[in-house]
Amino acid sequence: MRKTHYAAVDLGASSGRVMLATLEAGRITIQEVHRFENGPIEERGSLRWDFQRLFEQVKEGIRKALRTEPKLKSIGVDTWGVDFGLLDEAGNLLENPYHYRDRRTEGMVEKAAEILPKKEIYFHSGIQFMPINSLYQLLAYREQSSDVFEKARRLLFMPNLVMYFLTGQGDAEYTIASTSQLMNMKTGRWSQRILEAFDLPAALLPEIVQPGTHAGVLEKSLQQAWGCGPIPVIAVGTHDTASAVAAVPATTGRPWAYLSSGTWSLMGVEIPEAIIDERTFELSFTNEGGVENTIRLLKNIMGLWLVQECRRQWALQGESLSFAELTKMASAARPFTAFVDPDDIRFLAPQDMPAAVQQYLSSTGQRSIEDKGQMIRVILESLAARYRQVLDCLEELTGQSVEVLHLVGGGTQNELLNQLTADATNRRVLAGPVEATVLGNVLMQAKAGGQIHSLAEGREIIGRSFEIQEYLPKDADRWQTFLKGFPGGGKI
């Protein structure tokens, strides 16, 4: 296998980076060349993304990658889901994209259900109902910013928006489009029923292309600025979770599930066709597009966002604690003293997360928590319990027992949560790689370039290239007792 270099642009909701990957002799290595902070800005009373700053950082990262390795084979971009930018007739960005946690979508799910019943929306889209979904963001746009909406001629999801400004071409890659609740998961095309019901112009939505599609080459101005040739930009699995799942080193052939652990936790299984029926509707499970014609049947869980926001609030109050310090404090705290439902709506975008936790405890008849380590312990145990609930449902929906749970993403660095997950799910847990999203991004570039020939081959390469940590379950009886008292009695 010849030595080939790729640049992976990986943009998260709190940070972004550009990574340089090298594939040679059946192994892959990665090197971070540029990292930067990301997050919402307040603009005209709304939470938005500072797209110009974001794009400048992307360009700086690619420039550094080219300085390190001038002969890049290609570039891929992945980001979080649901958010988008609107372009005018001249192809200019009308305004900074809204952040998915902006409050303008509050009540939009209920308003939408007055126009088209929720069950019908679900049976067309196969997507879990969340106010952050692109559908509700569009409805809020039309209702609250009609002047901007009327000028819009094209909608581009965040990774496609970045690729548009790199190449001048803009499509909707399949995996990111599938997060919008605008796509029919049975056909892989925009849902005409949803567009017509909500009077959304079909012309606003670009063509849907499959992962691995060549999305264009770097614009000439960028080639001249960087002293490079027309480097291809590949539409990888541009939804970060799609890329992360592509990199799951599942090579044993045993039934497995995945948990992409980070700000959000996304837990699911990889299946050949969408499962959209009365039961998945009742349990609010999502069918999202994966690479190589797969579907990711999953549940969105609020994840380490609760820990991140506690840490941020405590820092504002004058006590800066690292994630490692918080985890150490949680490890020393008493187990099973309380619980929270991580997906309770009050945790979506609170001003003060510790106060929101205390409010939840009070409203459910539990004692307040004064110790910071104890609060983090309660959050982590509650996340693990939620994972058990979702895993049980996945087995029911697919009719298949899960033997192994693969953890990928930045959250795998939290060894306490990894062990709690093994304990709560009573499953063997394999954690790693940490950089799964980047690796999945690179695998699809390598497949598009003909260096690897299948997803299975790419997963074998990852398994050989990175260390995977194993966690075995313990304390099964104590967890069973805790789960019985968890919201839903251990069931969703």
C-alpha cells in the first residue's frame, strides 16, 4: 500500500481541528496540525456560529497541513448535524448560521404537529423529535425572520457550507441531510410530503450525494495562496457521528452496538435498512444515514454536555477544575446516591447547569448535592443507566442480542464513565479509538481515492493501528437495584 496523505477537517460544537493522516503498509497514523476553540456567539439576541472566523481557522489548518505535507491526496470535512447556512441568489451567506441551542425553536415541534401529525412526520423522516432538528429551525426562520428566509435560494448544512467556500460547489451529503427531518429515510431523497405540508420550497434544498462523492477541487484563489494544485475535496460521511461509526473497529463478526461519546452521546446499531414502525415511533428512535448504504438506528442522549456545563459554571464562580480532576473527585464519591434523567429538557440549554441539576433533584423528591465530585458521579451514573435503557431497546427493535459495545470519540478518555457503562449495560466494552471521527473521515477519502476498497478493510486497518481498551462488567446486582429506581424503572 503506497504512502498517501489526507487532511481531515473535523469541526465540533466546542472545538475544531485539522488533522493530517498518513496511510501506509496497512496502517494509519494521524497528526494534529491545527486546533482552535469553537462555540456560539451572541448576535442580535440569538446564539449563532461565527462562520467567517470558523472558515478562516479551517483555511489556516489546511495551509499548515500543506506546509507539513505538500502532496495531499484529498481533503474531507465533517461537523455536527442539523445546523445550516442560507445563501442568496449571488451565492453569498445571508447571515451567520444559528446555533442549534438557540431558543427560537422552542414550541416549534408542537406547532409543526398542528400542521402534520407527529406520527406522519416520523413515518416519512424516521427521525427522533428534537427542537434542534433542521425542520424546526426552518419553521422558526420563516416565522421569525421571514425577510431573510425570502431572500434564501439555497440551504447548505454546515460541512457542505465549508466545502462550498473551499470549492465553489455545494450539495447535501447524505449522512448530514439525514439529520434534518426533511429527508425520507426509505428513499434517501427529500420528503415531498414534509416540504409540501410545511410550504418549504424544494428548490432551497440541494442535490443529495452519497459519502465518497468528489465534491469539487480547491478554488483557484486558494491554490494560488497555498501554492498547491487542484486538490480534491471529498464528501465523506460529513455528519461527525457517521464518520465516527465508520471507524468503529468491529472486526470479530459478533453482534455489536456503538456509543459515540462526547458532548452528545449517540448510541445505536448499524443496519442495512431503516426501521420505521409504531414501536420506533413510540420509543423515539432515529434512523440516520451511514456510509456504504447503511442506516444508523440510534438514540441521541444528552451526553457529557452536563459535565462540561457544570465545569464551565464552576469556573465562572472562581473554581477552575480540569476534566481529569472532576473525574478523580467523582471516582472518590459515594455510588448510587441519586439520579437525573440526562435527557430532561431542562438540561438542554440552562444558564446554570448545577442549578438545573439541583432543581431536578428537588422536583423528584431527592436530596440536594453540595459536593462537586458527588454531582459529577450522579451525572455519570445516570448516563450509564440511560445507556442501558437504550441498549435494551435496540435489542428489542432489531431482534438481535448485542454482545459488544464499542465506545468511540473524545468521551472514551473518561475511564470512570467507560467502566460505569460496562457495569450498567452488563456488556464487554471496547473503548477507542479516541479520534474515530477523524479516522472515519480519512477512511472515506481513502476509499474514494482507491487506496482501500471497503469499509471492512478500513476497520481492520484501524484495529491494527490503534490501541483499544477493554472494560468488563462488575457490580451487576447493585446496578440492577439502581436501574429499578431510575426513571422508567430501567426502561425508556
